[in-house]
Amino acid sequence: MSSNSTGCRIAVVGGGIAGLATAFRLREEMRAVDLPGELVVYEESDVCGGATRTERIDGFALDRGPNGWLSNEPLTARLVGELGLTGELVRSNDAACHRFIYTRGKLHELPASPGKFLLSGLLRPWEKLRVVGEFFTRRRPDDDDETIYDFGCRRLGRGFAETMLDPMVSGIFAGNVRELSLPATFPKMRSMELEYGGLFKALIAKKREQKRSGGEGGGPAGPSGVLTTLEGGVGRFTEVPAETLAEHIRNNHPVSGLTRDDGEFTLWFDGAKERFDAVVMAVPAHAAAGIVKGFAPEAADALGGIGFADTVVVCHVYDSDSLPVQPDGFGHLIPRRDGIRALGCLWTSCIFPDQVPGNELLLRTILGGAGDPGIMGLSDEELLAVVRDNTATTLGIHCPPLRTWIFRHRCGIAQYTLGHRERVAVADKLCDEVPGLAFVGASYRGVSLNRCIRDAYTVAPRVLGRFGVDVAPIPEGADTP
Ligand SMILES: Cc1cc2nc3c(=O)[nH]c(=O)nc-3n(C[C@H](O)[C@H](O)[C@H](O)COP(=O)(O)OP(=O)(O)OC[C@H]3O[C@@H](n4cnc5c(N)ncnc54)[C@H](O)[C@@H]3O)c2cc1C
């Protein structure tokens, strides 16, 4: 056990959902076992939350980044409960199960079953035949890395990869399907191939299993679980832990470096330093690389190799009564080959009707991503022009929006490109060699809120283990990326 006279000293660097969830978990466990010590969260900006924040303006709840999480992760449900937020949970409207892809000049609803998929107009007849051929495609036995696009082409054909996988990857990672690693982003898909011999075979086996156990599962139209938020927007999920942990949080404290000597860590700030027994790095990998480079150059190189995509969220509002069309569903994604600059659009007031004050249509168009690095160079006017164009083309809404808000996310979403697993393994090896050091957050094992929370719950017991605290292992997780 390494602790000074005032007990153990633990620092969490970064106050996004991953850092806050880790700090909350640490505090709860420390209290539960009466572990004396100090817990500090250092956040560089004047407000915690990172990407997970909501603006509330004139009755609109405007999520800056994420708009919710899927209800299939037990640890997220547990955190909601531990924060006392269960009564504030909001499930997405039933209409949100209708998801669309805009391709070849029109919106196509994503079919809810393989049978409906074959009848839909999303793929051409020969592309559908190729999809059916997946059943007979042999598994690839080796564990070499492979892009999502190559995996899709190999098992389901190019038409499926370009029409279905490409927009799905835009929707989750704002990423390039030809660059992201399948085992790093969708490890379950790869294991379906390895364990069952193919995706269809795995789906059939899983359906049988679900029938037997009476559980709910995902289908071709989307993953399992229901999109869920909190009253007032997903930002509550960082506001509440930040309030709960207020005495531990140091805002406007950018950490610039980390060193280690005599088994203790020193965090460096502008003109100051603090010593700790354990440090959890909950900042994006590019920031972590800069912080650890002094004492772990090899890990810093690996962390620095994790790329990020800039994204821009534009919220735009219309008077529903004066519109020629009434969108009803979750929203639409757009394959890159269709040549439209927006990645997609969420029909927010259909998903969460309480996020608008009246009968307005609130849309959230997502721009940027790995394929559009120039997006941050656009002025507000240029961004709004792109959004107006996209809304006219895809939804037939030609009138100007009543109100707009723009949220820019520089390095918004980590890109798990080929070699990602190896890069994360270098960081993990460093943590094995240096007890008390951990990396959590969206840069490593999954970009979703669910994954960040799972990371937090996995890391907290490991950190406390250093002080002789024995915490029960966490249960199996969901299969969200
Ligand atoms: C536009 C967009 C839409 C998304 N939609 C969804 C969605 O619908 N559902 C979903 O599950 N996920 C979604 N995501 C992903 C999800 O929001 C993020 O992966 C998640 O919020 C990341 O949390 P984090 O704590 O790892 O990092 P962050 O939120 O980036 O937090 C990191 C924190 O570290 C701080 N920091 C950085 N450097 C330093 C430093 N040197 N010292 C101190 N502090 C520092 C930052 O200020 C920040 O507060 C979306 C992301 C974006 C950008």
C-alpha cells in the first residue's frame, strides 16, 4: 500500500463523463470501506462535462454532443441509479425505431427484419443476392486487423458496405469505413464470424437463444436497447456527478505533465505541481500523449497515434405547422458516395418531444468527420448554408430555420483505425508496469457513453486495489461500440 500520512491521494485528469464516472465510483468505494485520502478531479475548462453537455434556451434542450445512450448497458443503469437519476430517465419516443438512410435521391426506412430488408429498395437485386451469400461465405481464421469496409465487402458485398456500413460508421464514429478497424470498433461482429461461422448464422443462433430466455435483442435496423436520455437533456448525466463531486473538482486546471519517482506521481500545471499515489487519465488520447510523454515516451507515441475527427452539430428549428412534410422517426444517415456534405440528421423533437417548448421541429445535423477535415474552417454562415442545402435535398424542407445553434467539437470523436488494438495494448502495458496509472474514456475501448461508463467501473476497482481495497468484479457488458 502506497499512501502518505493523510491517506491515499488519487487524481482524475479530465472531467468528461469518463472522468466524472470514475471519480464518482472511486469516491463511493472509498466511503464504503472508510479509506482515508484525497480525491481530486482536474478539468481544464471552466465547466465539466466535456462533449456531454446540454444548453437550455427558451424551453429548448440542445445537446451539444451525444443525445443519449442505449438502455442495454447495466453499468449505465447502475450509475443512473447511484446518482439518484432514475426518476429523470426519458425513453425515446416509439417513432424513433424508424431510422432512415438517404441514398440515390430518397429516404429509405431501415428494415426491421432480414425479410423486410430483402424487400426494401436500399440495395439493388444483385447486391441483395450477395448479402444472402453471406450465409455461405467462409470465415477468415486469422486474427489480422481488417477495416470495416473490407470485412463488409468480404462477407456481405460492396453494395452493403457502401450503403449500410458506411452511414452506420458515420453515425457512430463520424469515421471513414475504409479506415476504421473492425475488431477495434465492432469486436462482436468479428467474434460472430469466428464463433458461429458468419453473421446470419450468429443472428439465427442468438434469436433462438433469445426466444428461449425471453430477452430483447438487436436487429438489422439497429442495436439492441432503447435510446435513453434524462429530463432536460443528456447533459444532466455530467451536471449531476459534477455537483455531487463539487468539493473534489478543480476547474480551469489544465494538466501539462506527469512524472513519476519513488513510486509516486507528480502532476504538473502551469507553475505548480501536486503529488499523488494514483492517477487516472480521463482526457482524450491526444491530450494524454502530451501529458505522459516525459515519463513514458513509447506510450505517448502510441496514444498520439490515435486519430480524431472534428465534428459540428447544428441544431435548427422549424415551425411544424408550416412545413410541407412532417418527419417522424429517429433521423437519417447519408452514405458518403451520395456526395452530400452532412453525415446525417437527427429528428430530435420526434425522438424526445420534451426537448422543444411547443410544436416545433428540432433537427440536429451532424457535419464533419474523418472524411471532411475542412469543416472547422467554415464560418457560421457557410455551415448554415450546408445545413439548409442538406435539409432541402433530404427532407424537402426549403424554408429557412426559425432558430439555429452551432456546436463545434475539435477532435470530437476518436478514430479506431487499423492498429488501434495494438496502440491501446501499449497503454495497457504501461498501466500494468506502473501500478496506480490508468487511462479511461472514449479514446480506447469504445466511444459511446455506455463504454466510457464501463471503463470507469472497470478502472476504479483496479486503482483502489493498489490500496488494498477489494471491490467486487463488474458484470458482463452490452455490445454497443
Ligand atoms: C457530436 C457528437 C455526438 C455524439 N453522440 C453520441 C451519442 O449519441 N451517444 C453516445 O453514447 N456517444 C456519443 N458521442 C460520443 C461521446 O459523447 C463521447 O465519446 C464521450 O462524451 C467522451 O467522454 P470522455 O469523458 O471520454 O471525453 P470528453 O467528453 O472529451 O472529456 C474529456 C475532458 O478532459 C478535459 N481535458 C482535456 N485536456 C485536459 C488537460 N490537459 N487537463 C485537464 N483536463 C483536460 C476536457 O476539457 C474534457 O472536459 C458523441 C460525440 C460527439 C462529439
